[in-house]
Amino acid sequence: MGIGWVWLREACSNLPLSFPPWTVLKAPRKQMSNSSSLNEFLLLAFADTRELQLLHFALFLGIYLAALLGNGLIITAVACDHRLHTPMYFFLLNLSLLDIGTISTTVPKSMANSLWDTRAISYSGCDAQLFFFFFLISAEYYLLTVMAYDRYVAICRPLHYGTILGSRACVKMAAAAWGSGFLNAALHTGNAFSIPLCQGNTVDQFFCEVPQIIKLSCSDSYLREVGLLVVSGCLAFGCFVFIVLSYVQIFTAVLRIPSEQGRHKAFSTCLPHLAVVCLFVCTGIFAYVKPASLSSPALNLVVTVLYSVVPPTMNPLIYSMRNKELQDTVRKLIHLLVFQHQ
């Protein structure tokens, strides 16, 4: 042991027990803390004053209830109406399930922290939050890719639609989206929390996510996670290219339809999905690829809310705006629920 460490040990031994040595003398960063010694993380607070905290709680509560109601109605409508037992609505049901899971992973904890005026989340809670968010958000993106293929087959190859997208094929594609998301999340979560952490325990976001955990690392082992993120980014870019190419062919085929009514019907089934993809992809890309000059805690917070909270809330509204079948089923369902309880 070197002379410096001997001096540090002797100096710390003379300090009062009520004052930890690191409040006076700082050890090298690699020894300051470790992921195994962290009991909790501190999330980014939306506000410091009590009034704004309660306002944040009320706002997020309204958004959360709207997301649960909208997605719950779609799930119930698709499950109960046999007319909606088609591939498009089957995938929409899966999307609503993922939306409920995604917003339930992040928003309730943030609401609880604002209500109880705290920022803490346990180590295991942060681990679970990171895993489920990455799992659900990845599965949702893969499912949107599958839904683009569904629209491509429906518009460009309508005579083979029932053959290509049979019930078994739909189940396999949905299972592949869920399974790929699970595998992706398991790899990233396991690797992120195996990295030694020495930059404190403050997460600069209102929920735990991989980039924020990497910022707390203190060794070159974080490069493994960066490598995994690059691989995931390439896969996501491949899905994006597939979606774009699918819609290029879809719009080309739609413009060839001679009747205006036929074009309108085709667009009405495609535009909601395209709007959801644009909302999801654009906010996600801006959140992770924006230049460093634009980064600030407030802007990062707003952008993260846009890609993690807004899409699950808006998706049911987007899909129901131009879909008469879904509107009719939801209207009947609400009518049944209202008059059944009177």
C-alpha cells in the first residue's frame, strides 16, 4: 500500500464517527462507490415547489387514466366484436397492450414521487423499470414494423391477404415482436447493471433508462453496452427502412386505384398507422440523436415525455379517428356500460 493510502487511512481514522470520510476526503472515483453498494437511485424531479409537484401529479394522473381508458376500450372492443377479428385489429390489440404496459412502467412511479415529495427509487426497482420499459418499447417498435407489413399485404396483395396473414402467421409475428423485445431488454439490462458505477446515484431522467445508467459508469466496460446500443440502433434503422419502403409501395398502389372511394378507404386504414409510426419514431430519434448543443435538463425531460408518455395516450385516439368500424364498436360498448349501471 502506498504512502498516500496510509495517510488517507490515518486521516480518516481521526474523524468523528458521525461524519463519513468521503465528506472530507475523496477517494479515487473507481473506489468511491460500486453498483453492488448502491441501495437506491435518485430520479429527476419535475418541480421543486409543492404546488408544482401536485400539479405534475394531477397532470400525469389525467394522462395515465386517459391512456388506460383509451387502450382498454380498444382491447375490449376487439376482443368482444367478432367483426374485428382480423389481422389488423389483432395487431392493434397487441399494440394497446404494449401501450398500457409502457406507460404503467414509468408514470405511476413518477406520480408517487411527486405526491410524496421524494426522488428515490430502489436499486431493484430501477433494474425492473429499465428492463420492462426497454422490453415494451422495443416490442412496440417491432410490432409497428409488423403492422406496416400487414398494411402492405392488404393494399398491394389483397388476393393473397388471407393466405399470407392467416391466424397462425399473425400469432407467430406478434410473438416474434414480443420475444425480440424481451431478448433485447434482457441483454441491455443485464449488461447495464453489470457495469461498475462510481458517478453517484443521480439519474438525469424521471425514470431509469440505459443511457442514464451508462453515465454513472466508471470503467471502460461501458463500451460493451455502447456496442449493444449500436447493434440495436442498426436493427431499429433496418425496421425503419422496411416501414418506409412498405409505405412507398402502399402509396404507389393506392394512387393506382381508379375509384376515389377505394382510395379513401385504403388511406383510412393506412394513415393512422403511419401517424403512430411518425409520432413514435420522430420523438424517439430526437430524444437520442439530438445534438449536444440542444441538450438541457428541461428539454431532455420534455422530449422524453413526448416519446414515452404521449404515444401510448394518443395511439387509441389516432386509430379511432378514421376507423368507422372501431368507432361503432366503441360507441356500442360505452352505451352498454353506461346503461348497464343505471
